[in-house]
Amino acid sequence: MTTSLTAAVLGLLLVALPASAQEDETMIKRFCLAAFDAAMKQAGKTPPAGMGESTCDCFIQQVNQGAGLDAAKQTCTAEAIKASKS
């Protein structure tokens, strides 16, 4: 899944039919984890345990705080890289 396609899918989820915030976050997290796994596979990398979960939790938190999809992705990608180096 390409980055722009991932952002488009996540964007559509954010404006989907009304659902509870928890249901929205669960659905967004599933798509986020699928995109994360696909990106790692495409890069030929094996992420550290929990990296996908923490990255997607970060993404949801950033979006909930008003960040755009691209900004949230950039912020959380940078945090994941930083965390993997420590």
C-alpha cells in the first residue's frame, strides 16, 4: 500500500459514517498496523516488538490533537526511529 493510498484510506475513515470514537480508533489502528506491516515488509525490515503498536497509537493521538495525516505520520515515524535507536 503506498503512502498516499494509506493517507487516503485513513482520511476516509476519519469522515466515515458516525460511530463511537473507540470504534473509529480501532478501525484506524487496524489500517495503520496493516500499512506499517506492509511498509516494513516492503523495506525488508523486521521492526522491534511493539513498534507498530506504539507508532499507530502515536498516529491516532496526533490526529486526535488536530494534526493532519501527513504531519501525524511524519511525527510518529520520527519518534519510532528515535525509539528504535535507544
